[in-house]
Amino acid sequence: MSATETAIASAEAHSAHNYHPLPVVVASAEGAWMTDVEGRRYLDLLAGYSALNFGHGNRRLIDAAKAQLERVTLTSRAFHHDRFADFCTRLAELCGMEMVLPMNTGAEAVETAVKTARKWGYRVKGVPDGMAKIIVASDNFHGRTTTIISFSTDPEARADYGPYTPGFEIVPYGDLTALREAMTENTVAVLIEPIQGEAGVLVPPAGYLPGVRELTRERNVLFIADEIQSGLGRTGKTFACEHEGVVPDMYVLGKALGGGVVPVSAVVSSADILGVFKPGEHGSTFGGNPLACAVALEVIAMLRTGEYQERAAELGDHLHRELGLLAGGGAVEAVRGRGLWAGVDIAPALGTGREISERLMAERVLVKDTHGSTIRIAPPLVISKEDLDWGLDRLRAVLSA
């Protein structure tokens, strides 16, 4: 067997089959390119679901990690360390907020946001104990913990994991009327993705996010924006909410915050909201560790210049122009997205999203399918225009074949 076949066979034999990866085995990567165990190079148009916004092996981030590895990697929150205060201060400033609660993964951050909203509802809003309700949107993806899949509408994510956690109301994404009707005196938060990534890069109707902001203010309800995939430059702004001039009560961040080096996530909000926690009421051994803070501080510094956001906006305009031309030729039914992020619905006659992804892999381009016929395109923000065009040429070739 080849090196690729051997590695895949071993993985199939010894790891749980909770993923269905494309049959490529990556051995090294740099920028927007990955190289497999047999020396073949592939253009990465997925970027780790936006965890690699700054590319593979970004020298600034690797250097920051190496320097911190030589000093101290973990203290736990039992002690202070010298990177923690700067991380919290700089991230709060980037978000225009006051306070940060750091965790590790996106799902942990969403769980933290849920706990925060409930505690705020009981301590501040005065909701009766055990009665707090959080409104979410259909087709959401916020993670895969037991609580989070309890408010998922995806059968694959939800089936066979009950009993489910109560306290959530699901309304159609983009429907302000349904949101208004679902609100009660016991509603403590609305938790939504400003752009739904796993659902196929769904952008809500114009005016939806400002409408959510207005409704939540009127009803004394927290607006929680899950910007784990959409945030930190992906859409051409630091946050996707900015496209409609909206500032939520709470950001949930992850993926790109760790620079593709270490898992870093955070909930960022006001002191009035995150101030509901007292010592011992919530925590994480690795949350806010020195290595995570060192890398995330470099990510924040890179974002503060605005160059990555500008690049995502400019290349994103080009990406959507080119994809729009494909949409008029019969092979592509629809294109959605914003910035360097697109969901492309392939005409079913040409194959499933998985089949198109496999054909692109044969052309040395890596994307990932979702929801049957959709492929997602989300390259690292450092990709060159020439490489992006090369990848789009391969897509055209696959669709025309």
C-alpha cells in the first residue's frame, strides 16, 4: 500500500468514525498550501473552518508560540500569569467590550455563553429559578456538546443523544416576526450566528441583525452573536455584525483566535453581564493559559492593523464575482456568502457536494461539502489572488467535466 493508503487504513482501524475526511493525509503546510505524505501539494480552500485565517505556519504566530514555550505554558487559573491581563485587555478593546472570559474550544465558549445568559437572567433580570429561555435559530451550528445539540435541528448532530437539555426555543433564521412572537418574560437571550456557516454560509436578510438588536433591547434580552466562524476578519470586517452596524451584548469567539496554533476561545461582554460570576462558579483548567494568551495576543495585534480585513474584503469581492459567473451557467444553482467565505450549491445532476469535493481533491484543491449539494470555500486570508484564481480555474474544470 502507498503511504496514504497505509495512514488512512490505520486511522479507520483505530479511531472512531465520527468524521468522514477526504482521502488525503497532510504532512506539512505553509500559507494556503498543504503537502501530503507523498509530496503532492494542495491548495487549501477551507482553512480549518476559519481556524487558519492567517494561513498555515504563519511566522509571527509560530514565533510567538515558540517564545512562550520556552517560558511557561500552563499555570491554571489558580495563579496569575504575565500574559493574561494583556490578553483580556486587548481582546476587550478589539471587541469594544469590557470583560473577557477565556476558554479553549468554540463549544466551550458557547456553553459559557449559555451559562452566562441564564445566570444573568436569574441574578439581574429576575427570571424565576429554572425558567430561563434562550431563543436560537433553525439550522444553527454552535457545537456538539449535549446541551448544544439539544437545540440543533440537524438530525445527524442530534439523533441518539437524548434526553435533551430543556430551556431553548427554536425559530426560523432570518424571521423577525417569529422571533418577536417567541419572546416571553422568561427569555434571557437570543443566540444566533450572524452568518450560518455549517448551514451553507447563509447570510440573513438585510435588516435582520438590526431587528434582532432592537427587539432584544426592547425586551431586556441579551443578544449573543456566535462569531466563532464568521469573526476575526473572515467576512471583510473584524466581526460579521459590523456589516449591518450592529453591536451585540456578547461575542462568542474561537477558531481564528488561536491562529491555527492552539485552541483558544472566549466570551466577551460588559462588566454588568460577565460580572455575574463569582470564584468557583465556572472555569476551565486550560482556559486563558499562557501559551494560548501569547498566540492570541499576536492574532489581536495582527487584526488591529485592519490589513487582513481589507484583504478579505477585496479578494472576497473578486471571489464572489467569479462564482457569480458560474451561477449563471447551469452548473451552480446559488452562491452565498460575504468576504472570503462562500457557500456554493452545485446542480444535483453534476454530483453531490462530497463527489465534487473529491474531484477537486484530484485537481489538488481542498474544500469540504455540507448539506448534500453544497461546498464551502473559505481560504486563508493570506492567499494570493493568483492562487485563488488557480483554485477557481480547477473548480470550473471540474464543473465543466
